[in-house]
Amino acid sequence: MIACIGKNNRCKPLFQALSELDERFRFIGLANVDQSAKVLGALMSASPSKERTRQLLEFSPPVTASLERSCVVLLDSLNERPEAILYWGATNLPVSGKYADLPYYIVTDGPYDPDDPIYPDIWQPGKWAKRYLDLQRRVFEGARHIFTLSEWARQKVIKVHSIDAGKVTRIGWGPLYCIGPPLDRPVKGKKIVLSVGNHWHIKGMDLVAEAGALLHQEDKDVETIIIGDPHGMAIQPQRGVTLIPHSLPVSAVHAIMRQASVLVVASRFDASPHVIPEAYQYGVPVVGSNVCGIPEVLQCESAFRVFGSRDLDLSQVLYSYFADDFQVRATIPTESFDWIESARNVIAAFSNITMTLGKEGSV
């Protein structure tokens, strides 16, 4: 049995897909941080900004230790000792104490890179940078194999931590939510440009709002909808742009998404935006920025365009998109971007590792 543990709910679709394809994989729960560790981590990470303190405590030693204790508790709950651990996360070692000898595998959407200026505050360890970088290196070096959601993340792991390329496999990613079937959309009528996400500065929502207003000036049928928690960014109301500055229930977001003409992911940083395959499942095309792993899932040139959020006007990209072909969604490769495909890639890598080790039927 391969025990699957995650740091947050994002791991569940992959682990579910793995268990459906291979009964060896079993999701046993999420590693949690206890309240005392959060309080101590906050005290050790104190800064003038409460928001920054909350961000820094995630990288603190008490939080790391609490996650490792939680992994032990989860493993203790099993009736049998697993052969190996598949852990979603790289902020702590998933094996310690009496489980320190277990082989483990890591799933990550990307490591911290101190030399890359596009990393936002929430990915910056600040005062914990050296310790955190050393910790991630130990986690990656000790792993039997590393699975990354994107090629961007794969190259980061290899470059930042000097990990052998043969030890790191890109598996891709899928949607976090699947709600409702696709909808038929009329060729004429309202054209809905949608953008979804919290932290509006990081998500480039200012670029989306500006482009949406310009598009509406030229074509009154174009309406832009921006949804998510701004986390401090203020965008002025403009004609043709609807701002919903808070999180909505997933079902409400997907009800809008299913009717959208195009989804815009204008992120300045976005390691693995699950909203892209969520749009794909409804036949909604995507226009995205050329950062992190975003270009990797914008593969069909007739349907998608990658724009540089610093050097190209998004409104011009969307003008071109609408002018070229309003009915491009038939070419969207929905089957290529789901968790079943990612799970197959994991299982294939496990098989290759087993063959390399010469231990048939073992991890």
C-alpha cells in the first residue's frame, strides 16, 4: 500500500484518480498544523503587517514540526505499515521518527526560487528564506522521485536544488471542481469575458478590467466579469466591467463560467491555475499570460493566445481573439488536461522506478 498524504484539499482529485486506477494508492488524510504551532509560528514571524505575519508563519519551524507530527499520526492510524508515502507538498519531510526509513515521493507545484523576482509575497519565506531553502533541498534530495504539476515547476526543482533531471517528472494538473455539463452558446449576442481568482494584483485583474472597458467601448455586446477576493487591490468601476470583489460559492462561479465566451488568466504569477482545465471542461477557451506553467496548457494556437502581462496590451489580444473565430471551442483538448491523465503519469513513473531498481512489484 502506498499512503497518500496532502497538505491541503488540492491533493484530493489526484489521489482519488490514483486510487481508481491502482488499488495500491490510498488517501489517508491531510497533514494539519495545530493551533499552538500557529501561535508560536506567528510570534516568531512577527512583522508590522498582520497579513505578512500570516504569510511568514507558514514557513516557520513550529509549523514544519507540526506538519511532521501530523504525518506520523496519520500513519499510526493505519492497520498496516505502508510500502511508501506519496506526499503533496514540500514544506516538510513526510517521514520522521519510526517512519524515517520509509521511501517517499513528492508532488509539488513548484519550489521557492530566491533569484526569481516574479514570486509574490505569499511565496516569499522572508526571514525564514535560508532555512526554508535548505529544508526544501533536503525534502527533494531525500525523495525517491518528484512529481511536478508543470514543466515550469520541474525546471525550478532541477535548477534551484540541483536535482537530477531523471528524478523529476511532470504530470500535469486538472480541475478542482466539475459542476454541470457544457452549455450551447449563441454565435451572436452577449460576449462574456470572465476572470476568476483572489489576490487581484497577482492575478492581473487590473489588466483585465482595463481591457474589458476598452472592449466594451468598441463593442457594447462585450461584458467583462471579475470575481474573487481583491486582498487589498482597488479597481475603479468602469462601463462594461462587473466587479464581484469577494469569493463566491463554487457552483455560482461555474454557472457563470459555463456561459462565458472566454476565460482570461492574466496572472503575474500562477504556478498551476486549476481554473484553466475547469473552463476546458465546459468548452470555454482560455487566454492566458506567459508566466509559470500557464503556457503549457494553452497548446492549441487556433483557440488560445499567450500574452506577456508586461509587454502586450490584453485588449489587443482579445480583439484579435474575437475577430479570428468566435467558435473555436470545438478544438479545446479537454481530455488532455484532467487528473486521470496526471495519475497515469504518476503510475507510469512508479513502474519505471521499480524496473530501474530491479524490484519487480515493489516501490
